[in-house]
Amino acid sequence: MKCLLVVSESAEVLFYWTDPDFEQNIREQYGVTLQEGERPPAFEDSINTVFAPLIISCSTMIEKIGDTYSSFSTENGHLYILHQFGECLYIAVNGDGEESEEDLRRKIYVMRKLTEVHFGMVTLSGTLLRKELRPQDTAQRNRLWKMMQSLLETYSRLRMEDQSFLVEAVERLIHPALCEQCIEFLERRLVQQINSSVERAGEEVLHAFILVQTKLLAFYSSRNASTVKPSDLLALMLIVQNLYPINTDLEDTASEVGQAQSGHNLVNLFFFCIIGEKSKQLSTEVESSSVPEVFYTPEHSPGGSNTAGSAGRDPENAPVFQFVDPDIQMAEDSLRTLEAPPPDPSAPRRVFLEATFREGYCSMMPHSMYCRPLWPGLSLVLLTKIPNSQVAIQVYYFLEHFTSLEKKLSEEPEGSVLSRTLSALLELRGKLDKFVRALNGSDIQFSQLQNTWTEFKSKAFSRGGPVNSRELLPPCRAVKKQLCAVYRQYFLAEQAGRAQRLSPSLQEKALAMVQDKLVDWKDFLLVKSKRNITMVSYLEDFPGLVHFIYVDRTAGHMIAPSLNVTDRSTSELGKGPLAHFIKSKVWSLVGTARRYLQKGYTTVTLRDGDYYFCYFLWFENETGYKLEVIELPVLPDDSAPIGMLGVDYYRKLLRYYSKNHQTEVVKCYELLTIHLGVIPTEYILQHCCQLARKLWEPSRIPLL
């Protein structure tokens, strides 16, 4: 039983996601008291009623003591994690024991990241964010919630299946020659042709990249573009996977072809010879008791949708039901309402990414994202700079200053005079006056911003006497809200998203160019995505090594042998239970390493049954010289989860370490290894050092 809820300060539901068990539990609670002929309440209202006491309790604690819950568990085993972002309260619940506090907290921060990517700086205003997350139009709200729910489900699936989302780093396809050819093609042909076309409608392609499943084949950025941060790139990859999910049939086909090409029978024999008697018995016992399973997959409905709605059924072959339970019918009607029509593939999606230009820095710069499927499993993504994007840089500049001012005003004693603080606002006053005048000359009405700014100036720069800190706080917050409203009007209003886009014909030309370039490589790429790196090439140099994950945290890249554990394909780890057993050990090691890193440990070695785990985090300069070890800060239990997607912990860690190395470039690396327990410890540590040196060069393949 799982649930994620976002509510406002007034206990209004802004978003919810539940799994079928949690939804069924809620419906059963409200189905018992219904009178004959009475319809059950809307599911959204039911959730609101269930969580209302908790929401009110949190609001009361914040109001009375300035603090609230971070986590608690109930007598029936339900685990609750709560976090307040501005005026919105995020609540994550697990009732089946499958998720820990860290898992739920990570889900909350990922949801927050997805909200920022989709709504930008509007997330800084609780009132405006409420309008975006909960549109008044019911159909529009259902489409939005369905999309966000699907993104959360895709993230949960990828985190359990894909190593790159497990460690939150980008995995590249290791084929330097082909990668170089594709980057050159994107630069000299694709991007150049699009940006020189009259059909681009004022948009400029800043970034173009090709994905094969969840792996990056090629990434190109134009010379005047900002670097795409790893956290933003992971979020974009998550969006692509949500639009075009991985086809499991393609996965198994690729795995089988890769197995045939690599000759894994000999590798499997070698692996089972050294794996140990205990693991042999585990594999033999479980496989002997397994029986073939038959699965039925319904046909897709028209329009390419994977939903099994009534629109995709054959009326002549549709089953006939003599009786339909009202609650079941209500649930089916709700699901049918939430089903969104298939999106126009040529329509861009507005995304907000961190960017630094010559004009300035913006933490949530608007881009148009065009995602087009090349073939099943391969996608082309274009990120364009939209017209008037410089407004976002200016809005962020002013918001940053007013946020700092708001913090100072809140910390000042009541009744204090702000002579020193206001003197620093004189320069900002002239810039904001100029910004407001420029907006007044446009077609968009911004009278509210002008009025609030005028009110702020009348109180802040009054000649009647000293300014009280508490009197200035409300107009300061009002200016912040109106700045966010300007940002929303420019970049999130419906007409703003439809005004300009790359023409469909230009997109089709670009798609055809890339398809023509990769048509002879597509089957190879699908196989390569499942056999990117295998353990075969490492076993000779590192006998007893079962698995490893190497991460360049500065660039946000990872390298790891493939882990394919589908029941219908055989991998280097065997087939069935043994492969799943090793995979569970890898996931467990990553979680253990994060817990120790949270406590300040950079080295972890431990034995678990027949296996020996190692984790190392270290720093190097640009030439590869290992820098001295320092004592890392210990994080509280309710801190943001360690990773790069929700909150970039490693960027903060690099800043912390670089304070004493300001004259050189500092890089951060991680290595996780699993060895057989029979290997002596001194050899394992020697292997780890040699493996890190061997993997250092491939990780230097440039992202751009």
C-alpha cells in the first residue's frame, strides 16, 4: 500500500498518487456507510477526508511552535514521511513494508524535482503553484495528474530495474567511434540545418541528444548553450521513458542476441565454478521447483496508447457482464476520465532547466523539449531556447534579491530599523524600475506588478522616517508573488506554449536525417544497450569480481556491467533466482553505502555471507592525483536523500571540499564492488585500486 500526496496550507489536495491496494482500502472505508442508491464520494475527496486530521495537526504545530513532523509509524505498520516545501506539504505513505524512510523521502524529493522541471519558478509561489497543480477545469486537472502519476510510476520502475537511476547518474553507450560520429552529425548537419531554417519560428536548438533505452548515445550542445546538469538530464531521460516506455520483448530479444554473440555459455560455466556451493544449491533448488508461466498481453488500443480502455476493444468480442458492482463501475469511470488522449508528437513540452548564459544565471530557465521516437527503444530529443527567455534571467535575479531581503526582514527583531539593508536596495530599485517599464511596453498587462512595486517603494524609501522591518515584509512577499506571476504569464500560460514551435515538417526532416544515419545501427544499438559492458573483459584481470559500479560524480556519469535478470533470458549471472539474488545484493550495497556516507564515512568494507562488499568515495585533481581524505559533514536522518536527481548532494560535497583547494579543479568519484568471499581481503583492495585506474580513462569521454 503506497501513497504520495501534495496538499496546500488549507488542506486542499493539489496532487495525489496511490497504488491499487491503497485506493481499494480507501474505497472500502467509504463504501460501508453508503445508503442504498447513494454514490460514493470522489476519490480525491475521500483522500482529503482521510488525511485532514494529519494536515491540520501539521499546520497547527507550525503555527504554534514553528516545527512539525518529519516521520512517524502507526500501530498497523504504516510509515509516514512528511516534508514542507514552502506552502505545500508533501506526504508519502507505505503500508506494505516495501519502502524505507529513505525510499519515501527520496520519492518526495523526486516529485519536487519533477514539479520544478514542469512549472519552473512558479513553484516559489504557493498561490500560483496551486493554480498550476490544480487547474479549475476538471478535464485539464485529470490530464495533468495522470501525467504526473505516470512519471512517478516510471521513476519507481526505473529505480528498481536500472542501475543508472539506482545511483542517479547518466550511463553512456561505450562505443567511442560511433558516439563521435553521432556527435559530429548532430553538430554539423542536424542542429545547423534546423537553426538556419526559416521554419524554426524563432526557436534555437541549444542541445540535441540521442537515447537508446535509458543510455546516452550522443549529446551535443551549441557553443552559446549552457551545460545541462546531470540532475536535469536524468529528469529529461525520465520524461522520455515515460513517453516511450521500454518494451520488455525488445529487452529479451536484445539479451538473447547479445548472449549468442558473446558466447556466454563458457562464462556461465566459469562463473558457476567459482560462485560457491551455497549459491549452486540455491539456484538448483529454486529452478527445479519452477514451472513455465504463460502471460497474456492485451492488444494496444488505437492511436498507440497502451491503455486497455473500452476504445481499444473489439465490440464483437467484448465480454458481456450480467452484473456490475456500483463501486467497480465508479472506479472504471474514474479511470476512463483520467485517460488522456495521445499527445501530438510534434508538440513541444515546456521544461525548466538550470542554465548559465552571458546574460546571467537562472536556476529554472524555460526550454522547449521535442522528443521524437526514431524506432522502438531509440529517441531523438531537442532542447530549444525560446524567444523572450532573457525575461526568466531577469525575474530570477530580482527574486533572488527579494528572497534574501525577506529572510533578513524575518530575522530582524520586531520594530528594528533597516537603514543598512535598504541602502543595498538602491541599485536594485533602478534595475527593477527599468524592467517594469519594459514590460508595460509589451502586449501583456502587468499592472499588478507595477502596483505592488510602487507600494513597496513608498514604504521602503519613504522620507517620513525610519522603516519598520515588520511593515516591509508583506509588500516584499507581494513583489515576489507578482514576479512569479510575470514568469508564469510568459512561459506557462497556454497561449505562450502554443505561440511558437518548430514546424512539424522541420521536425520530420530532422527525424528522417537521424534515421537515415542510424538505420544500419539500430539493431546493434538495442543489443548494446543491454550488453553495454560485460564482466567477461574483467574476469581475467580481476578473478572473483562479481559486479562493480563506478561513478564520476563531477560529470554525473557511471560505468557498470549490465544486469539483466528477466526470467526469459540468461545473463552472465545465470538465469532466474541466482541473477535476482545478485541484483538484490547490488541494490542493498548501494543503500548501505548511502547510509554510511550520510554519517560521514567515505570507505566501507563488509562481508555478507559468500560475498565481500566495498565502497569508496575519493577526490582527485584534474590530472588524476588523489587528494587527501577529509572529514565529511554528518547529515541528520531527515535530511535530503543522497543522490543527484532530487537534490544534488555531490555538488554540495564538491563545494565543501573545494574550500581548501580553490586553486585547482576538484573531482569526485565513487566505486562499489562485490567480490566472492573466498578472495583474500588484500587482493580485493588491490583489485579496487587497479579497477579504479582502469576505469578512469573511459569516464573522461566528454558529455558535450
